[in-house]
Amino acid sequence: MLDRHVERLMDKLFQAIEVSLKATEASREAVQEILKRGADTGIFFAGTRKPESGDGFDLTQQDRDFLRSLSIRPDPRG
């Protein structure tokens, strides 16, 4: 049986995950509504590292996962 401290930490973790999932869904809905209304969207990342080639920028796995969660494909030039 888990002690109370571990149970509280697990509850905190589950709450954080739930909030994150809700925020991702809200972001996805906002992007879809913008596109549905005929506007274009763009997401810019600041402070990403440059690839070895020195051209453009390199997305982290976290960046790619975030974009994928919004159903956005990164610009191939990036």
C-alpha cells in the first residue's frame, strides 16, 4: 500500500496531466476555428537550437509532439 505522501504526489501528477490534455484540446479547437473562418495560423518557437547545417531551426521532440497534438505539420523549411 502506498503512503499518503506518494498518493498526494500521484494525485498531483494526474491533475497536471488532465490540465495539460484539456489545454491541448482547447488549443486544437482554437486553431480549427481560426482555419474554419478562413484565416491562416502560424506558431513561432523562440530559442530553438540551430541544426548542424546552420539553416533554419531545429524543432525539439517536444515541439513536434505539441504541433502534432494540434494536427499541424511543421514547415519543411524549418
